[in-house]
Amino acid sequence: MADFLYKGVVDWFLEQMSQEAISPGDRMPSLRTLSKQLGLSLNTVIHGYELLSEEGWIESRPKSGYFVCHRSETKAALFLAGDTLQELAQAGTKPAWSCLAHHVALVDQGDTLLLPNVRQEEAPLPVLGKGHLAVREAVSTYLRGLGIKTHASHLWLGHSPLVMFTQSVQTLTQRGDIVLVLTPCDPRITSTLQSLGRQVVTLSAGERGVDLDLVVRCLRDKPVRLIVLPGQFSFPAGQLISNLSLRRWLAIIEETKLPVIEWDLCSHLAYRAGSVMTYKSLDSSDHIVYIGGVESKEAGRSASWCVPGRHQALLEGAFLSADMALNDGQQQALSDALQSDSKRSLTRRARDVWANAERIKAHLEARLGHHVSFVASKGGLSLWMYLSTPLPSTRLTALLASFRHAIVPGALVSHEADADHWLAVNVTLDDVEPLAKALAEHLAVDALVTDEAATDDLSDQAQADDQDDKTEMVEAIESDLASPDSRVTESKPQSATTEPLYNPMLDLINHDFG
């Protein structure tokens, strides 16, 4: 009887999925609502949801409820740590112009993000200096949630994180200095450094960080003057850096005494529940200049903050001269966004972005099939998508002409040999169908170039295959229900999740232990 009741929840879910009544990214009915709808006890529905969560069908998000996940039918793409250092050629301002063309694809495209609530007749005069104390205290409280302990008097607010980054680089280094940057990262970091005349050395990070032995070797052999560390959820795919690896990073920084900039604009966009570890949260010696913020495509709808650390005296004059202060309306919008109970809070925006990312993944995979695969998402504004065949330069140029606001070519983000196979797709897009259609045309996806007659001939077979897939899903879940203990001893199917299973030996492979 218990098995039958559990199956009622599972059967209802699979039926809703088959009828497309619910899709990836949608919110599941509340436990009490479904309990009344199916006539089942609350405990039965709770156990049914737990089973669907274990199998990767749905996911619980704190204070938000359960949401439908996208279960990929293709193997997840793996982005491995690089084993060599890359010295970028001096290209002047050319890379900066390329990144400027993709600016919208690098930021949140939401319409209500940091929307100032001021009357039109009010003049948006800037506030001199760091910003209002009350707003800096709100930011300080938010940062304490990330483990970063800082006083409001040490915070600087501004309208652009890139301006803060530029001023910090110009103050802490000189033209011709070598800067070590971890990639893949926001391409504005490397392009800005190049346009400022700094020599950029990049080291590619995998899903769990970089080869720290290679970092030590680089710092020993090259006169590095600055290190730039993208945050764990920075562009274009998140990372799962172990606490031990973070602490070893801090030991390296403490030994070398080098200034470090942490670029962290996506801490609020984690795709999984749990606290966010930052480099700055472990920085007891204040060597790290922490730059965070929220960016929008609309003018005047971005905000940033900086914790200068021990470099406060040096950076204070640079920040003042940059005149990057926010006006009253912008500061009030930022303060509202940092309140978790606000209608326009970053917490709610993170939930919406996660749900939209699941929809985009499902749509692109349905359109492009085996031609693409995704790195397991952990956070951020972008999906890191691997193309089975790189786009020729002519096709890529034609694609970028229409979708610069949606994608960033991998060559701007990564400097590895296979960079042309990668694309970063913005997950805040309202409609991904035009991009999916264009990619299908450029990749010559067979399923999309067949005519209507061929489609009609194959429709019966497709329906049969679809029914077989549904039958297999039902049988797999019913098998788990019939023998719950088997889930402990048997490994889960590879298709249950797009995220590779964690193996502790990966820490050794990535030199977390030296």
C-alpha cells in the first residue's frame, strides 16, 4: 500500500512532464496543495518529493519550494585544468573593443534589477565619496553572509566594478608588469589588463580549481606583480574549490606578499544551496582587494562595492579621482536589493535566473541534441557550452552579428587550444528560441533541415521511442520504490544528473595537496 501511494506522486509527476504541463524551471505545487489534489497524506507527498529529488527530477531551493530540473540526455562536458601557462600577446586595445561588443552578454538582462524608485522631477545628483553610511552598512551585512568581515567605513560603492578594477590595477602595478590571471573568466579582466599595457599570463582552471604547484612555479620563475582571482561562481561556469585548496592559496599569497584582486560578481547566483566560499573570507592579512557588485544592461542600473583591505591608503585617492559615486536613487535601489524580503531582492532574482537556466538548457539540448554538451552548472550568468564541431569563422561572424547580446565566443574567455569549441550563453535571456534556431542552422543539425514529408514519416517512430523512454523512466523509479535499500548499494544511472560524481582523488589530481 505504501509503495502504491508513493507511485501516485511519481505517476502524477511523469504524467505532467509527458503532457508538458510542467517543464524544467517551473515551480512544483506546494506539498499541501498536491496533498489535497491527489488525496494523499502530507507525509506521503513529502516522501514522493524526496524520491524525485534523489533521482534528479526536482530540486529544493531554500525558502522557495521545489523546482523542476533539466535532466540531460547527453554526457556533461568536462572543463579540465590547464597544464601550461599562456602568455598573451600584446594586442593593445583590440581585445577591449572585442569585449565591449559583447558587454550585454556579460551582465544580467533583467528589466527590474536595481530599478531606482525616484520621481522623474528629482535630479539624480551623485553622492560624493564612498556613498551613504546606511547603504554601506547594508552591503557590509550582505558580505558578512559570505564570510567577509568588514566595517562599513572600509567599503567603497561605485557605479561600475570595471572602473574599480581599472583603478586598482593602475594603482597597484606599472606598465609592463606581469599579472597572473585564472581563466576562464570575464574577458573584460584580461582585455583591460592588455589595454593598460600589462603583460598577462593566464592559467586555466578546471571545475575544482587550478594546479597549485604550477602557480608556485610561475611565481618563483616570473616577476609577477599582481594576481587576479575570479570568484567561485564567476563567468562562465562555477567551480567547486575545496576549503583546503582555498587555504593553500592564502598561504601562497601570505608567503609572496603580492597584492591580489578577487573579481566576484556572482556570489548571489549559486545554483545550489549552501554558503559561498570566497578567497576574501579566509584572508586574515588583508592582501586581497575584493570587488563585487551587480550589473544590468540598462544605463545607471549597476552597482559595485570594493573592500580595499590593506591597500586602502593607496586606492582611496584613485577611487576619489574616478568620480564613480552612486546617486541617491541608485543607492536606495541597491539597499532594497540586498534585503531578502524585498520584491526585487537578489535572492529572488537568483531563483529566477536558476529556473531560466534550466529552461534554456532543456531548450538548447532539445534543438541541438548531440551537437552540444554543457558543463555542470554551479552558478553565474552563463552556461559554458561545448560544440562538437567548432563554427567556421564566417558562420561565427554571422551568428555574432545577431546575437552579441546572448553569447560570447570561447576564444575571448579561454586561451586553451580547444577554445573555439566553446560558447558562453547568457542565462538571463527572455527568449532563447531565436538563438537555438540560428545555432541549429549554423551547425547543420540534421533533425532541423528535414522537410515536412520526412518528419511525417518519422513521427510514428518518434512517438514509439518517446513511449519507450517514458516506460523506462517509470520502471526505473518503480524499481527504486520496490527495493529502497538497493539505492544505497547500487550506483545511480549516469543520466540521473548532469553533474559528474565527486571523487576525492580529483583533489589529488588537481594538486590540492601539493
